[in-house]
Amino acid sequence: MLALSRKKNEALVINNNVEITVLEIKGEQVKLGISAPREVPVYRKEVYEQIQDANQESVNVDGIEALRNLLG
């Protein structure tokens, strides 16, 4: 993991096309702005994990077997 120190209005660039800027700092909370192309999905980690869990549930073995039974 790369650990960086940034001040308000300072930024970092990832992969030449994603820019993350520190917009505001209030106590323990930091507000970030993220500029990325539309085709690059950007999620909060907890939302990303929920999406991954839902995707995993949708391809579980029981679901595949039920689909096979429906299709004969």
C-alpha cells in the first residue's frame, strides 16, 4: 500500500486518467473528489463489497442447478 500525505486542494493521479483531489478536511473526515472516465467504475468500498457478494450469490451452485432443471 502506498501511503501519501496530501493537503486541501492537492491531488494524486492513478493510471494517467483518474485524479483524486482532497476537497475538504474537517476533523477526522476527509472529502475527496474523484475524476475518472465514465467507463471506470468508482464505488465506496462497502458498496463494492455488497455488489461482489450479490454477484457471488447469483452464481451459486444451487442457482445453476435450478436453471439447468428449468432448461431441461
